[in-house]
Amino acid sequence: MNETPPATPRSIRKERPYRSINGYGIVAVAVLLMALGAVAMAQRLMPPPASVLLIVAGLALVPGLYMLQPNEGIILTLFGEYQGTDRTEGLRWTNPLQTGKKISLRARNLNTPPLKVNDKRGNPVEIGAAVVWRVHDTAQAVFEIDDYNKFVAIQAEAAIRHLATLYAYDSGDDLSSDETTLRAGLDTVADALKAELNQRFASAGVEVLDAKLTHLAYAPEIAQVMLRRQQAVAIVSARQQIVAGAVGMVEAALRGLSERNLVVLDDERKASMVSNLLVVLCSDRETQPVVNTGTLYT
């Protein structure tokens, strides 16, 4: 029985530095060779083939010149074989037979449009993010990925969609109070997004410098319902604080009256006073005074 040999793992192309030559010296040499050839040809100091050879030698050096700006690199290949990446800025020179492809090493912004996804509880939400990224391994970016710009855009969208399913938009009755949500845990969510993007971009030689959510909202079809729910939660929370404060004020009032012996109140009068104070303190409308000419017992 023939066994299938195990597949050989594919080697990942990594960037290696390339040492180029200072281009200013090469320019001087090329100019000198062409000048000598021209003078020798004009004054017949040497046979014409030798003069032409000097001029051709000077011209042959020119195609090997290239210029790099700060935060820019060039990938050099010789007949399809990767030779290295030069990041030295300024005028440089290399073998004229080599071909080069420049690549920017500067930071770039990717602002994703709002994406409609479902959060952890299945609610449709709209989410968008701004990602700051740059190429840190030029060989991986060029040789491992067909188009690293499209790769970054597609993988960023996939990461944001996956992130939205891990968190709920907002806290609810089915979530613990310390569970991270998209709305309340922006820093935690941003760190998680950055970590996932770095993991997805690793094969493309790209690193994420920063990632933040720029848009977060419920989808239009449930926005009004969720808004009413948030308003109801806010009203209940406010009422709880109002009642707690009112109870404290009533307690302080009764204790103050008792300590100063201003009025002696029995249980029924205390109950009536507490009821009136709570109505005044907890009402969301202006209370109307009522003049009572009698007593509680008549």
C-alpha cells in the first residue's frame, strides 16, 4: 500500500537587508567615463572603439541609480530572484541588471464604512473603525500577498464583523454587570480589535499601529425601540436615586425634629408626614399646597 508523503511546509519569504552603493560616487564615475570618452574621441587620443567603450561604460552605470525618500524601501530582484530590500534614503546604486519595486513604509489610514452586523445577543448594529497600519516586512507584503492594500481592507472588514459578534452592544438583564460591551468598553474592544488585526495581517508583513471604533449605533429598524428601552432604563435609574435621596431626607427631618423636641409625633402623624414629604420630593410635577383646617383625628 502506497503512503502519501507528507506535504512539505511552504517557506515564507522574509525581508533581508540589501547593501547598495552611494549613488553620488557612481554619478561622478559615470560622468568622468563619458567625458574621457568624448575628449578622446574628439582629440583622437585613442582608437574610436576605445572611446566609444568609455562612453558606453559610463551610460551603462546610469540605469543602476535610484533614489529613496525617508520611510521608503525598494525590493530588488535579479532575473526573478529576490536579492533584498534597500531602505537607505538618498541616491543609491545597484547592479543595473536588477529590477526594483518601491514600496512605502509610511503609516496609512483605513477608515471602514459602517458595517451592518449582529452583536452577541443577535441585535443588528452598525459598526465602523479607523485602522492605522504600515508595512514592516516588504518581502512578505509583495511576495506572499497578491495585493496587500486589498488584503488589508478585506481582512479589516472581516475582523470588525467577527469582533461585533463577541460583545453585546449594551448591557442588559441577561448580561452580568462586569461584562464588556461595545458601548461601555471601547478601550477593551479597541485592544481586542488591534490584536485580531495584527494576527490577520501577520502573513502580509503588515502591522497595526492603532485601531479605534468610529461608528457604533443600532440598525435603523430597531433604533427607535432600543432608544425607548434606554430611556426607560434611564428613568428607572433616576427614580431609584430620587427615592433613595428622598428617604434619606425624610429620615434626617424626623431625626432632627426628635432631637430638638420641636414637635412630638405619634406613629400616625409620622406616617402622614413621611407620606407628604415623599410625595413632594419624588413627584415629577409641582405639588399644590392643601390647607388642612382640621386634624388627623377629626
